[in-house]
Amino acid sequence: MGSGLFSSKEKELVATAHITIGPDKTGAVETWTLAEERQETAYQTILQYLMYYARMMFFLSFRDAANELFEMMEHSVDALAAAGDGPAPHVAHGWTLSAESVTDGPVYSSELFRMGPSGYKCKSAKPAEPEDIDVQGSVLLYLEHLVSTLPVLERAYLALALKGMAEYYEHGKHWHTTKSLHPAPAYGMNYARRILEQPGPSR
């Protein structure tokens, strides 16, 4: 999968995500990617999610909601590891993807831009005065959407990348600084690639 998170060269929109929060901890998620080649699509999809997650953690910063979200994400990663190649587990901690489109509610969004041949930059948007619980919900619903739609191998890549991000945060590189906005997702992606590219056991 690709390398590099940002560059100063040409900017091209390559992926979007829109999360609409509905009533009673429900919501709808819509995603789009420009790429047609599966490996590139997977890389951009997972990278965009990690960059969105990093931005929401930075927004929550020192509030209790940030620690709560971090712990929920750890439990979600554990659930993904336990599921293995089996059916996708529910990872949204009480939030539910609506079977119908949600048109009246707070909207959170993310745009991923390719900067030059291999760099990426992410922009996110949220309501003017977002509720902490809705910020958490946008991250969790987005994760639920990806887990329920990605193939098993890409689901594993996502779980490993999130585990890598957790390791980055736990080793003193906190989410409440802008200096972690790019390095945290980059560390997560590199962690996942390193694990998946390790040679398997001899047979």
C-alpha cells in the first residue's frame, strides 16, 4: 500500500465520508473513493479513517470524552481480532447504522486529498457546536460502516492500523497536539504493513 501522508504538490480529491447523526444513537454513513484499483482504494479508505479519528481525538483533547473514545476503540479492535475471518462484529458501542438514509441531524465529514504522487492530506468538518457524544458517535459509526463493508483482509489491516495508533498514543505521543495529526495515522499504517508483511510460519 502507499506511503507518505502529505506533500506540497498538486491536490486531488480522492475520497470522502459523510456521517449524519440520527436520533437515539443512530446514524448513516456514506463513503466515496476515486480510485478504481482495489489496493489503492483500500489504502485511501483506511488512511482517511485514521486521519479522521486523529482529528476527532484532537478536537476532544483533554475532555473525558477523548479517553472514553480511546477505550471504546481499543475494545473495538479487540472485537475485530477475536472475530478473525468470521462474520464482522459490531464495534460501535451502542450506536447503530440506520437502514434508511438520515437527512435531519448533525453532519460530520471528511475529505482526503492526494498531494503529489504519494502524499495525502485530510480535511474534516463538524457542526458549529458539536456534542461530545456525537463526535464519538461519528467515529464509531464510521468504523462500523467500514467493518461491515471491507473484505476480511482489509478489515484486518484496519484493525492493525488502529492498534498501531493506540501504541503511538500510549507511548507519550498524545492526541491533544497538532504534532500528532499526521504522525499518528502514519505510525498506524506502517505498523499494520509491518505486521502483515512479516513472513508466515513454515509449512
